Amino acid sequence: MISLPHDSTSQGVATSQGVRMHRILIVEDNADLASGLKTNLELEGYDVSIAGDGVKGLSQARAVHPDLIMLDLMLPKLDGYRLLRLLRQDGFAGPVLVLTARGDEADKVRGFRWGADDYVTKPFSLMELLARVEALLRRSAASPMPIAPKVPPPPVRFGEVEVRPATHEVLRSGEPVPLRPKEFDLIMALIQRNGQVASRLELLHEVWGYDAEIVSRTVDTHMAELRRKLERDPGSPRHLLTVRKTGYRLQV
């Protein structure tokens, strides 16, 4: 495959026909895995770079301005958690898809807190990985274009919590609660259903832009974080309720 030149001042690259190619940076110390991912992503039309450790990953991210980063957590020189935090401190706003052999829920929560957008545990299906990449890039590129000014919805209160959709603020007992963008989108998706159940697949599609074919614990992990931040007793929630074998609903 012919390598295309990078323009470090803009996102993506263009072919001779003017078709935009998304840039993807793979930060992975397993050379065989990184090479295989690069080959398959290039076959899908992406422009792909590889970094074999965390220090090189940070340097390449700053140099090539990728549209999406695939990040392993167990990296030499600079681990994936610290790299992720530095990327977000640098102002990198693109999606980060974590690739790791770790499957522990605590590791996932830690990754989300520091700025990951999704999590894939090795071994993973190539088709699922490609679908997630496409969904993350599609959602990242989407920009709402309202055709007329809208009246902002009023604040919503439940228990000690007040959600202010107009300003994207969440308060608990009058104190601000910092929510990540996806956490806020998730609570709004439940609010908009007025107490009706939202299935996990509906939430995956609405909040993350994923197709129904993708199976993910993303919703459950984010819901656990919301309960930790908003419920008085996260282990016995009164408002963010699980509907067994279906999904979640908000009890106001």
C-alpha cells in the first residue's frame, strides 16, 4: 500500500481523488498484533501509524494528530493509563479505544475516568473491532445542526440530584458533580424516557452510535460510575434502576 504524506496541521489525509482518510494511531507493544491491526485497518481505507511504547505513542500523537487512538494499557516506558491522561491534558479530544488483556471492571472504570471512550478485551473479534472504530469515528465527526432555536428543557430533579440540560450541569445536594460527556449523555437518555425502560442496545446506539450487532459492557460500566457519583448508596440505587435482562430506567 502506498504511504500518503501527513499534514500535521489538520485532521485526516486525502487521496488523489480528494476522499478523506481517517488517521489511526495504534499504541501497542505486541508487534505482531499491531502489524495485523495495521494491515486490516489499511484494507478498510484508514491511514495507520504504530508506536511500540508509551513514550513513542505520546510523541506520535502530538506529531500526526490522529482521528482515533487504539491504546494498550500494559506498555513499556509509559503505561497506557498515564499516556491517556497526558493525551487529554494535551487537549486531544478524539476517541480513544483501549485494547487490553485486562478484563477487571476496576481497570475499565479507571480507563473511562481518565478519558477512554471504549474498551475491548483481548482476544477480540476483528469485525467487532472494525465496527467499533467506525462507530467512534462517525460519532466524533457528527455535528448537530439545529434548523431553529430550541427552548432548553427545564432542570430535572430526583433525590439529592438536579440535572440542568441547558448548561450540562449536574448538582448533588447543591454541589457540582463532574460527569464525563458520555455519562451526561447517558443520564439524559434516561431522563428523556420519562421513567420508561431503555435497553442496553438502545443506549449503545443512542449514546455511543453503535450498531445492534456489537456486544459491550460499556453501558454497565458507565452506569456503575453514575451510581457512584449520584446515588447515596450505589449498591442499592433508588433512582438509576436496573431492569433485569433488559436495561435501565430512571425513577424520579
